[in-house]
Amino acid sequence: MQFRILARGNDKLNKTFDREQGYGIAVNNHPLETVSYQSLINDMMNEIPLIIFTILALSLIPASFLSFLVEERACGSKQLQMISGLNPYVYWLSVYVFDILSYCIACGLCILVYIAFRKCAYVGRDVIKPFVLLLFLFGLAALPFSYIFSFLFGSSGTALVLLTILHLFIGSATLMITTLLDILIMGGDDLNYLLDALNGLFLIFPQYCLGRALYNLASRAYVSQYRQYDLFDVSKYVNPFGRHVTGEKLCALGVLAVLYFLIVILIETKFFRVRFTAFSHKLFPKWAQKHRLQLEQRASKLQDSSQPWTNDGIQKERKRVLALKKKGKLHSETSVGAIGLTKFYGDKENPSVIGLSFAVNRAECFVLVGRDGSGKSTAIRLLVGTLDPTMGTSYVDGFDIHSNPKEAHRCLGYSPQESDALPGRLTGRETLTHYARLRGLPGSTIPNTVNNLLKDMHLDIYADKDCSEYADGDRRKLSMAIALVGDPTVIFLDEPTRGLDPKSKRIVWDQISKAVKDGKSVVLTTNDMRECEALSNRLGVMDNGQLQFLGTVQQLRKSHGGGYTAEVYLHKIEDDTTVRDQIEGKLSCTVSKNLGDLRYEYHFTPQSKLSEVLQTLNEFRYDLLIDYYSVKQTSLDQVFIDLTRPRMKEFSKTEVETEK
């Protein structure tokens, strides 16, 4: 503004006087000299963006590694490997070592960039060693720090974005706060106590240790530079490894690397969950007892309400399992035992599984059949230990799957419902070889074992193709082969034939039958009654998270398979509503279904006499109300539909629909 006023005055003088007389206004700018500490502050503030972008660049590396861990856990691959014998300590140690080696490559490139731009404050002759050590130790600490968050995410993309933001926020926020305090202290404010307190607090963050150490290196370089002009009274050499430069931060990063890795191991082994549960029950015994009692009452209430639709076999099986456990014969006489398995999710009114009690004998195929959402997959996950029950216990070969998972997993093979659990970057042969090694098979026997499994599942022609190129049916057969690796005594299969063509389905059926003949116990889930009839020694029909029937196929036919089904073809008339009403009224059918094209299906109870049904249908045919008809016994599919039809149940004068 002042320069503009002077310029206008100069123009008026030029207009008033002759230019040759030399009148005019000359302006000279003499800024005040910047004090020494202000120059240092300006230079240091210019270093802040470089430090923040360095934190961002190095934080992207562990965040990107996290996406693979999240994807492996979300698709079920990690759980499948753990069940197959993978030690959690070996798993995390191998992941850690591989990620460190990968991080070192990126770290080396970062150092070369600093050298190329001649950032002597960081890569000078006397500071290159602490700088390199600082970047390396940051990776050692930042990697397990990121691993902790892998247990919180279900999407790899979300994990990458949010963790990168978290790294950047922690690094920039903590650095800016302490830098601001430094500036205020240089200006004369007595805030050293606050800076020391925050510095000690922020040492738990690897991002702060890196950023603050880089800031200290830059500050040391600029102070030395200004010392040459006698602007600072600094007479002795400052060691870059000194406590107030990088020493404290290097020690903190080393401690954090060990601490965070131990936390990851403790989370993986459920140390905190078990200890916290035991501590809370000990600290608040009345609350724990009350909460347990409420869950038991809810479960008992739901079980009691379903009694009209259950058979005596369920109660007998529950008593048999409890008696075997009491006598200590659960291991000697059965392969799998479930006692009161119940799983509540959060505050949901109804559990996914409730009061599941049964035992599977040796050399027996036990099938859990039910519609989608009935709780079959949840039951299988509870039995193999990938899901913790709210109440109840389960045993495999006499070992408690939740208190002694290592011994129990040695005895079982598992094929999950999701085919995504297979590694997409390995071939079928490499995948089976990997799981054979996890099972502890001798190296000399692995090739022959893998070849036999590939041949049995008719996958030998695709053995050297990547799993990502397999069709869905072939992926399910490969998953079945994984369950058979190591010759386990108990095999759990979660809908192994879902989506398979008839030929592939027959291959899987043959392998299941062969396993049972070899003395193995098989527990599988399905919603195909033909599969039950072909494979099962016993079956349990599930609906709304609980068993509605338990017994053999013959017992199911006898108890629920009575009655007849008639398929009627109506005569072609303009309005068939009256005809249908007349037929349904006279036949008194329990179920009617429109099949289209004037075809209707009628279901009759066992109380309906076959002679009366045939006589009535013949009368309608003579009256030209129907063209023709067929009568047959009720199929197992119809029995399954009747047993699993959603029902409304009353709980304390409140009706809720008990669906999963």
C-alpha cells in the first residue's frame, strides 16, 4: 500500500515539473535483520514437509503388507492352514522376516534418494549410520504395529487406506505438536516440562520416533551451520547417536519392535481374551453369573418352544453324549462330540446355533441338512474351532477343540464352504504339497501322496495350473483333497458338492464313501436330500439354529414321510379358479402348489386314505374337471420342506420369527 502511494506521488511530480530537472521520489527497502533463532526456525520449518512425506512413504510399505494378511484371514486361508498344523509362532515369524526383507529394498531406495539430492543433514559422513539405522528400526517397529490392526479389518482395501491415514496422522500430529513447543521454548516460554512429558508419551508411536529423530538430525545440522557465523554459542561437537538426537528414539524403536510383535502373538493365541474373561468374572462374579444365567434362560426358552416339532431321537442323543462324557468314554466310543453348543451374535434375539448336542461314531457319516441360513456352517465352524461358542463344548477324538486345539486339529481334516481359501498364486500340486508339509508328512512320501490325491479327485490333468484358473467345481474338489491330506481320522466337509456337476458330485461321493469304509468319521453339511440318502448313516435336520430331527433316513421316512403327493393337470377352461376351489375343498389337502401350465401339486397327510384320494380324483376326471393325474409317496425333499418351513413361535406372549 505504501509503495502504491509513493508511486502515485512520483507520477504527479513528473506531471508538475519537467523530467529533465530531476525531480522524483526514490525508494530503498532496508528490512530488519532476522534474529538468529528466527533464521533457524525458518530453515527447520522448511524441513517439516520433507520429514512428513518420508513418514508417509515408509508407512505405505507396512500398510500395503497388511492388505495380504487381511485378505488371507477374511477368505479363510489362514484358518485352514492353522487347522492343518501351521504353528502361529512360525506363521507370524515367517511373515515378519519376509516383510522386513521387502522393506529393506524400499528403505535402500529411500536412502539413495536422500543421497541423490545431497541432503547432508541426513546422509552426511557423520550421520549416515544413525540415519540408516533409524529407517531400518522404524520398519522393525512399524510392521508389527500394523499387524495388530489386521485383526480389525475384513477388507484389504479398507485396511490399506485407513492404516495409511493412521500412520500419516500419528506422525504429522505428534511431530507438529512437539515442534510448536520447541518454537515457543526458543521464544522464551518455559514449557520444557510439557515437551518432556509429551516426548515420553509419544515414544510409543514408531512414526513419532522416526519423525522426531529426523527433525533432531536436521536441527543439529542447522545449528552447526549457524555456529560458523557465531550466531549460536555452541562450542562442543554433538554426537548424532546422542540421547537428544537419535539415541533415545533408536532405543525406543528397538523396544517397540519386540513389544508390538509380542502383542501380535498374544492376540493370535487369544491370550488377552481368555485372561480378560477370567479377570472380569473374578472381579465381577455376580455380573458374570447373571449374564450366564440370562444366556442359559434364553437358550432354554428357545429350545422348549421347539419341542412340538422335535423327535425323541434328539433327547436320547443328548442323554447319550452326557452319559459318555460322565463315564469318560467319549474318546473311546465316538470321534466327534458336541454338548450344548450355542452361539449368540451380539444382541441378536435368536442365536445362530442353539443347544446342539450329538456324537458321531467311528466309521460313520453324519450329515447336517438344512435350508440356507439354518445354522449348518456355523455349527461346522464351532466343531472345528474356527469360531468360539457362547456356551457348550465340542470334542474331536476326545480332545476339547477350544481348550486343546493343537491336539484336536491333528486328528481332523476340514473343507470350508468358501473356495476362496485356496491360494490363487499356487498350482494344485503346490497347494497340496504345502498342506502335506504342514501336516508333517515325511518329505520322501509327499510327491506320491499328492499324486494319488490328484488322481482320486480327477485333478491330475490340471495339477500344474494356478488355482486361480480352476473352475469352481475343480476348486471344491481341490479343497476336498486338502481335507484328505495326512489321512485324518475325522473329516469335516461344509457343503462339499455345492455347485458341482453330476460327474464331479459322484467323484466326491465316492471319496466320502471310501473314507467311511476305511474307518474314518465324516461330518458334512448339505441341503440335498438325495446326498443324505446316498451317504449318511445318520442325519440331523437343522432349522433356526437347532435340530428338528436326528436319526436315520429310514426313521425320517417313517416319522415324517407318510402321506401322498398328487400332481393334477386341470382341464383347459377359461376360469379354473372355481375348479381349483372345488378340488381343494373336497380333497382336504394340507399343501397345494401351482406348478404352472394348469398343473397343481397337492400333498396329503398319512391320515388320508389312498383309496379315497384315487376315487375323488377319478370323479373329477369323469366330470372333465381334470385331464389326468399321478399319485406317489411323499419324497424326502417334501419331508425336508415340511420340517424346515419357518414357523412363528410364542415367547412370553411375544411372537417372533425364529430365523437365523
